[in-house]
Amino acid sequence: MPTVPIADRHLNLVPFVSVHHMMELVLEIGVERFLKELAAYIEEDFRRWEDFDKTPRVASHSREGVIELMPTSDGRHYGFKYVNGHPKNTRDGRQTVTAFGVYADVETGYPLLISEMTILTALRTAATSALAARYLAPKGARCMAIIGNGAQAEFQAMAFKALLGVDRLRLFDIDQGATEKCQRNLAGLGFEIVACASGQEAVEGAEIVTTVTADKQYATILTDNMVGAGMHINAVGGDCPGKTELHRDILLRSDIFVEYPPQTRVEGEIQQLDAGHPVQELWRVIAGRAVGRRDKGQITLFDSVGFATEDFSALRYVRDKLSGTSHYVDLDLLADPDEPRDLFGMLLRFPGSSLLAKRQGV
Amino acid sequence: MPTVPIADRHLNLVPFVSVHHMMELVLEIGVERFLKELAAYIEEDFRRWEDFDKTPRVASHSREGVIELMPTSDGRHYGFKYVNGHPKNTRDGRQTVTAFGVYADVETGYPLLISEMTILTALRTAATSALAARYLAPKGARCMAIIGNGAQAEFQAMAFKALLGVDRLRLFDIDQGATEKCQRNLAGLGFEIVACASGQEAVEGAEIVTTVTADKQYATILTDNMVGAGMHINAVGGDCPGKTELHRDILLRSDIFVEYPPQTRVEGEIQQLDAGHPVQELWRVIAGRAVGRRDKGQITLFDSVGFATEDFSALRYVRDKLSGTSHYVDLDLLADPDEPRDLFGMLLRFPGSSLLAKRQGV
């Protein structure tokens, strides 16, 4: 297993973190500590938001779903994520969302890391939600409703526990099997869990409501009457054009916080509102330039869609954690001829390249 | 070594073609046959140009260079390439351009192939140039000048030999060492080669002139007096904003053919011209909707910058060639839980995941 410092490496090699490696890494660090440390990286990058090149994701839509590239750079490093969203994938045993990402050196353009990001995206989404809630949720909140108990639900629960001390969960999903899976997975991890028969029941007594459903359509997971004064809403599931979770009236009563307005206005809950509707950028709150929660009665809404800087932070964190571990393999990704301008010569000198001459007649 | 049909695979695995594998594959097929077959794939995709989602590349510029993502899709498959351009990289033994790419299934969003593309880009650039020349160069042309004898030069020579029968080369580079390297590499491969002392000397008697220099700046590799009637110019090196190779007057005398005008107007030689200057799209010529070379006296110019569909074609070709070979390894890239919505459960059930419980206190 490779344990050389990642810096002293052959130029052709790029460390690759597989799904297996990522699980090893997460479990070695521990899920809660991983989420806390990752949130700290995300927080640090939000704080220096203006250092980043920002662009809405580059999406290729089809009838079945979407494939997106999410690039960003802080001028020293560059990162991008490939991510798909295909709601019908679960029918044949595939993931709705899979992802991988690359972290690179801006000065040379050389990739420094390739990593699976299906698991890592689940973790960074949850870490970002909990980070936002630390600035927006009522102080001392311990009870959270989670509506939508699919792949992201447990990660949200763990992140809110790790970062805010949330230890009471009220779960609801239209598919009871999903709630049972979630309850089973979280058993013994320090939560008091109530499975609820409706969204209405789930929000009763909850100070934080997380909506994280998966359908690719307009839905109304929360209606106006379900949202009480002082509540923090963590809206994670509405994250592409045509997919929202909250009734428009809730938005009109809430102070809305978003990652990157040009992207969120297209993809988030606020696609239901006029383009000029006031929203606050989360980075301003984190950087101390804007106020998060003002008072106890205020309804706060984090309209989360996921932004490229969060993936950049996640790749940056994973790369920092890899050194000295064996949780990666080296990929022979980059051509590295003896003489940089002699790419053809590299082919010529490749063992067995007499084939080159032999085959000229073919 | 894996030899199972690529279709019957585990959902988590994605075939990866390393630099080593790519060299094996190219040499097994033979360089000239590879270039010919690749050109046929590129031609086929140019012919169905309107099937493709097209967008200019997504570039992240820095002082030292550029990192780009080049996505496209034909509605059934999706491909993108990561490519950097860093002219100063050769100082510390790195490549100016390195690249890798991904080919994916639009219906599921799942990647089907990850491949090195440094070598593959060199091959597809040369194959595209030769393909264009087959429609644009004077019939029966056998003599080509190559100005700029760096990493791409031999690939251009081989492609023009394979597709057009070019077997006389006139080489020039301001660095004599580059010309010597090029001459050495091409020795015994069926060319009559003349090393020239100037660009002026190189173009004498050449029916095709390929310019493929590397500096990231405006340069004048060809001046107006060097370009005679009937010549075909294959301008490969001017490929980003601020980087051109031809004197503007040459452009005004030429019929100009380009890949994708919105990209070429920013990156190609024609960035020197008004935005409205008439250019012909290469795909129209290939599809029989426009005329390429009209007469013997005409100067034709292929203002090549490289477009995403060419990379798509190259990935499509490599994937078709991989089946039944051992020129790849499987990467465990995609999370594949037993139950698609149970990503967290996959972590819980990972061998050694008692760590999860143990670490909760950390």
C-alpha cells in the first residue's frame, strides 16, 4: 500500500480514492468527526467566498435526468464534480445520484486527486446544512423533523447531531419502508426517534424541519399551516428546475438564505418567487457581514441546492486527510515522457513498439 | 486481466484506460490504422452534427495557463474532457497539455469509461486535421510543411500520411532540437524529410502547411508572402484567446473552415477578424451541405481549435475498441449499496464499521 507523501510522487500518477477507500477513510476518522471537520473546511471557504471563481453548474438535461459539471477555483486550486441526477435509476438498482470529482493545481493544471463523490456529496450536503443551521436555527434546538427518509436522511441526522447536538428526530416518508430503514440505521447512535404518519405529525414540536424528498417535480411537502414561528427550515430536496418542496406562502413568510443566488434562483425553492425577491447569501452571514437569525419568532429557510465551492472544500479536506494513509491508489493518468515535448517518442520507445513499424502496412 | 464484456459488469465499476493502456491499445492497433479509424468516427459524428448539444468549453484562466472542461452529448451518450494548457510546464518536466476524459450513459448518468486523453487528444487533433484536409487540401497533395516541431508534430505527420498519403515533410522550428527530435522519431516510417532553416524555406514547394507552435501569445508564424495560391493551411497552434499564428492578411485571402464558430471566434485565428467575417463550418462540408475546395487556386484554411465532439468521438472509438482486450482496469468509482436508497447502511455494514459506533464520542 502506498504511504509516500503525496507531494513526492511521479508526475504521471494521480491518487484515486475509490468508494471502498472513502468508506475506510470515513470510518477511520469517524462519521461525526468527519462531518465536523468537513463543515469547518466548508465554513473556511465560505468565509473567503470572494476568492472563488463562481459559475452556475454546467448541466446537460435529458428526458430521464441530468448530468452536471460543477467547477470552481480559488486561484491556487481548481476542483470540479461530475454528478448525475436520475430519479428513475432506483428501478434497476442504480443510485439516483452518483458523483466523482477532481482537485487540481492551478499553477500546472495537473490533477492532484480523483475521488468518488457519491458518499462524499452525501456528507458535504449534510455538513453544509448543519453549518447553515448553526447560524440560522433557534439556539439550543434539539428536535428535528426529517421529511423524506431516503439516502440523504441519515447523513442529515448525523451532521445535525455532530454540529448542533440535535438528538430527537421525527421521521416521515410517504414510503413507510424508507422510514423504517432510516430508523434501523440510526438505532444505537444516540437519537430518540419517532416515526410519524404524516408530515403534519412530523413537524409537531420540531424546531428544525429538514425536507429531503427525491421526486423530480413540483411537490408540496410543507404547507403554510405546518410552519410555526421560530422554525428553521432546511430545504434540501428542491434542487433543480421544476423540483420544489415548499408551498410558496412559506417562502413569503421566511427569511431566505442561499448559497449562490444565480444558481438558486433557477434550481431552488425560490424559483417560485420573482427574480427580485430578496434573499441573503449564506457566506455573508458566515463572514459576519450579514445577520443570520435575528429573533426567536423569525422563520429562517436555508434553500440548499449544493454549490461547487462545497465540493471543492470536500476534495480539499479529503486530500489533506490522505497523506500517510493507504486509502487511495495511484492512477497512471498523465503522460510523462522523458522529454516533455516528445509524446510520440514515448510511444516509439514503449516496450513492444516494434509493432509501430510492423503495422505500418495495415 | 479483465476480459468480460464491458456490458455485463458490476454497477460500481468503471473501466479506466491509463496512459500505459492507451499506449498498448494504440500500438496493438497500429498508429496509422488507429488514426484512420478514429478519423472515421470523427467524420461520422461531424456528419450528424445537429444531434449534439454544443457549448463553448468552460475555461478557468490563470496567470500560468488554463484548465478547461469540454462537455457534449448526442442524447444517448455524454462525454467531457478535462484539459489544461500551461506553456511554462515544460520548464519543470511537465507536459504543456494533459487531459483525461469521461464517457457516460445519458439514460442513467453512469460513467461508462474514464480514459487518459493526453495521448488520445494528440491523436484526435491530428486525425481531425487530416480529415479536414481530405475535404480541403489540393487533390494528390504529398508535400507538407510542419512549422512547430513539438509534441503534436509527429502525430500530424502520421495522420496526413495515413489519410492523404502525404510522404514528404519540410520541418521548421525556432528550436533546432525540436526539429531533430521530430526527424529522429519519424525516421524509417516512410517519409522523405527536409529540415529547414526558416519558415520561408519550409513552405517552399509545400501544398499543405501545418502550423503547430506552442507559445501562448500572438505570433506571426506565417506572413502573407509565404502563402501561395492553392495552398491548404492547417492552423493548429492558435487555439486560445491571445494566441494566433497567422498574419491577418492571410486570413483575408483564405476560405476559412472552422469547427464551432462561437468557440473559434474567441480562440482561433479568426479572433483577429470582425465577428461577422464569413466562415464555413467543417461539418457542413463533411455532410455535403457546403463545398470544401472549389478550385486549384483557392487558399483554404482550417482554423482548428479542437472541439468537444472530437473528444466524444475519440472516447466512443476507444470504448468500442476495448471490449475483449485487457487494456483497462476497473475502478470502484460508484457507490452501489444493496438497496439504492441505503447509502448510509452501506457505510454501516462496511467491514470494520464497528468504528462507527466506537468513534461516536470522538
